Amino acid sequence: MKKKPFIVAIDGPAGSGKSTTAKLVAKELDIAFLDSGAMYRTVALAVLKSGNSFDNPDKIVEILLASNFNFEFEKSTLAIFLNGEDVTDSIRTPEVNLVVPIIAAIPEIRHQMVPVQRKIGKKTSVVAEGRDIGTVVFPEADLKIFLTASIDARAQRRFLEMRSKNHDVSLEDIIKEIKLRDLKDTQREISPLFKAADAIELDTSSLTIAEQVDFIVQKARERIS
């Protein structure tokens, strides 16, 4: 009998350390890393490249359907291609940060993305991160983690990340952006951000990335065994 894929679902607000932690957990467990947020970011980038407004959801869906998205796994690393172009790094700019909440709140976009994510989880074991992974995408995940952190801690992390990529941003602007993102994520009608009832909550405010990873890997190995 074919072994059932093992799914680790990691949810949490912006800047809680989801992407970095999930990527390293996937590497430790030697399974694929599924960055669901990157999919919505790729749609946001496609709209930015098109020059169209973000005020017309129907047009955004049209751009999505007309674009060629490709997600390739190399061990635990996810590479993202938009119309043949590698946009793995391009989707992490401040410009994309500002508009991706608009994309994520469009019902039809989410309806298009969730089946893609589930299809990946049916084929291979994954560590998936996002805002609705444990509640909507993989409600029967083998392990669910909900990462939290103070706004100050999250803003500082995002600030250092942006500065390391030579983006000219201020800490004050990032704090405002995170507060706005939290509001939009928790109050949107479709797949709002909240902790699944069976998720383990982990406050990462004072934890190192290594400590976060060790905690989740230990919990995963307990479930696997």
C-alpha cells in the first residue's frame, strides 16, 4: 500500500516567521516546502506587470487565467515561474507586499489556488505555510502549527529582511503595513486568518529561527513515528 503523504500546516500572520521556518522544517524532514502565499504574490506580480488596476476583480481573474504559472520543487526548495520567467525573488518586493492582500481577498483567486495546493499535497509530503492552510487547504493535516509574535518583533524581522535586499523602507512604515495586513487577513470574508482548533500555538517573539524549527521538527517526528 502506498504511504500517505505527511502534511505539516503552518499558519500565522505576516512576519511571524512562517516562510523561513517552514522552509527549514521541510529541509530537516526532507520533504517539499509549499509556500502558498507565494502563489498569491505571483498573481499580484502578474497584475503589476500588466499595468492594470487592482480595483477590478474580474480583470485580475482574467489576468490569472491568461498567465502561465509553474511551481517547481527541488528537494525542499520551491521555484516560481511566471510566463517562463523565474520570479522567486521578484515576488518579495515592497510593491508586491502592498497589493497581495487585495489578491488574497478575491474569492475566485482563492478558488483557483486551493485545488492546486491540495493536488500537490496528495502527491507528496509537504510543509505548507500560509494563512488558511490548517483551516481550509489541509484541514486534516497531520500536524498544525499556528505561529504568533508581537507586532514589534514581526516588524523588526520584515525590516531587516527588506534592508538585506536593498529595499528602502522604514520601520514605522512596516509597522503600519503589518497592522493593516493583520486587519485585512482576519476580517476578510473568504478564508480569514484564525487558529485551527487542533493547531499548536507557538509564540516566536523571543525565539530564534533554530528554536522554532527544532520545536516543529520534534512535533512532526513524534507524529510520524
